[in-house]
Amino acid sequence: MPLPRVHRWKPLALTAAAVLVGITLPATATATPSPAPSPTPARHATYDDTYYKDALGKTGPELKSALHTIISEQTKLTYDQVWDALKTTDEDPANSANVILLYSGTSRSKSASGGDQGDWNREHVWAKSHGDFGTATGPGTDVHHLRPEDVTVNSIRGDKDFDNGGSAVDGAPGNLTDGDSFEPRDAVKGDAARMILYMAVRYDGEGGFPDLEPNDKVDNGSAPAIGRLSVLKQWSDEDPPDTFEKNRNQVIFDKFQHNRNPFIDHPEWVEEVW
């Protein structure tokens, strides 16, 4: 007696039949997957829940006030102590015997600190004459805006405001200057901007020091102001914090002043405050 025939369904035929009668089949391996959800912006893993917790969620003057309160808790250095601090904060990652000069971008021996030609000295990025705070303990010794620089280049920068344009600076390729402004090389434009904005938040008229504020002009003289704000904001946006700048912020926090530059940790706060 012959065995009954077994009918084997062909997947292709079934698929065609299903289309004809409007049957919906389960998704196959070749189906287009649903788009993945957008990632949630990451919080600063170490400091948002501790150091910056009272600033989160704020904007404008409220954010500026909260940051001022946070970063004003610091250890203050004397002007002599700044020498040793800079030898650590600005150490050349490739040569521990040297520091990296801010505008020049070159590596120079830590021992070549002083006031003679060929030496490096302490550059006040917020020029100390802008508010006439000099080298007094406080804004005059705050290493968040003090950087090593060649004596001659430091003199060329002088107390000029920051702006685009000018002629090339001898000994510091990529930097430009004219009669009333200075433009740093591209790699540190954002660094300069964030140092200026730190100073404006940190020093607001307390402790006998002037209320430092950026404005949108140059040739500010001895007024407690420095510009141009619009250019500084552009520089901060175009030159975000790099590894050297972030490490410097951490070293200042861990070893010296125990406060941070919030615009290095949160560059987006520049636009929130200004």
C-alpha cells in the first residue's frame, strides 16, 4: 500500500499567498530595525553630582552667581608660590624638566624662569592693569589665568585686550598683535577665552578687589574690563578644551587652589552666562 504524500509548504509561496489575503507575517531577520533612541547627554562623571551640584539647571545670572560661590572656595597662593605652581600645572608632557609656553607653544626648561631675555615669566592672561590688582594675593596670583611665557613675547602682549587681527609676533608663530589687541595662536584661543571668563565669574568686587567683567571693546586701559567678549566666545567655541587644558585644571584643583575653571568642565556654560 503506498504511503500518503506529505505536502511541504514553500516559504516563498506562503509569503505570496499571505500578501494576497492581507495576512501580516512576523518580522524576519531582514526587516528594517527601529531607529535607536538618541543618547542622553552625559553628565560630568566626577563633579556634576558634587562640586557643581548647586549650579546644575541654572542659566544666566543665577548660573553665574552659583558658579561664583562654588569657585570662590579656594586656597590662595602668594606671587612667589606661583613660580613653583606653574612648573607643575604647565609641565611639558613629553619632558618633565620643561614647561610649555602659552603663546609661543614651545617647550622651555623649568629652570629658565626669570626676567632676562630667553627666560620665561608669569603672564597674566587677564592683564593685571585691567582693574589695577597688580600681583596682590587674589586675582594677581590666581594660577587659573597665570601661564608661563617668554619674557619678550609677554612684553609684546603687555596689557592689550584680545581681538582678531594684527601683525605677526616675533618669536611666537601664529600670534598677531596691533596697537590695542592681541590674538593668540589657534591652539590656545579657547584657553585664553576660558581663563578670562573664569576671572569674570571668580572676582566680582569682593575682598577689596574690583568687579572684573568682559566687554565688547578694546583699549580698556585700567578699567576692570577686557574684550572683546564676542570674539572670546567665538574662540571658546572653535577651540574646545584639549587634554593639556583639562589636565591643568585638574592639577590646580588637586594640588594648589582646590577650585576649578567651570568653563573647561562645561564649555556650554559660556553661552549660558553670556
